[in-house]
Amino acid sequence: WGDDVLPSLICPFMRFQREWNTGARVDSIEPCMCSQHHHILKIVCVHMEYLEDIDLVVCSCHPAAIQLVSQGLFPCSPLAPTLAVSMDMLEFVSDLFVNMAPNERAWAATLMKYLKAHGHEFATGDSL
């Protein structure tokens, strides 16, 4: 991860963030036209609202990790992932652990913050 994969993900991640923040759709992958051997990886993607099975065509010049990060997914393995988690889900879980306490209030506060950051407002006030 540290020497090869993570450094190669910085530019695709920054590009994803830039496109996501401007509201552009980020779900397409350009097919690789190289002459190298290609193979298909079957990957389960965990999103906030659903699970998705995708087939990813990979080769040495178009690795899975870069393709997944370009789509807003983080691979759970550096070379041949079978699971990827959406950046939204990772952001939510990160916020949850920052605010976590051994009660439901921390979970609810984190969920409210996450939903508000994504354009969802609630008319009710704090009932506590």
C-alpha cells in the first residue's frame, strides 16, 4: 500500500473530489485500449444506500485501485480487491468515530451532520 498504491491514488482522488464538488457525474470509466493482458475482477461495492456488484476490467496500466478511486470507491485490497467502500460511507464512518460515545445520541448527531452536509435538513429541533 504505502510505497506504490497509495501515492498512485492521490491524483485520481483529487480529481474525483474536484468533480464531485462541482456536481459532475463521476461514474464512468474509460476503457483501456492497450495491448496488455486484461482480466475481469468481480467487486462488491458498499454504498450508503445499497450494495452493488461490478465487473472491472483491469490490466497493469489500468489497475483496479485507480479505477475504483476515480469512481469514488476505496478498494479493500491494493491489487485484486473483491470489496470497495464508497467515499461517502467512509466519510460517514470517520465522522461517527470522531463523535462516538456509548449511546445513541452520538450516532444520531453524526447522522444529522452527515445528512445536513449532503443537503438534507430536518424541521425538528433538538428534543433533549
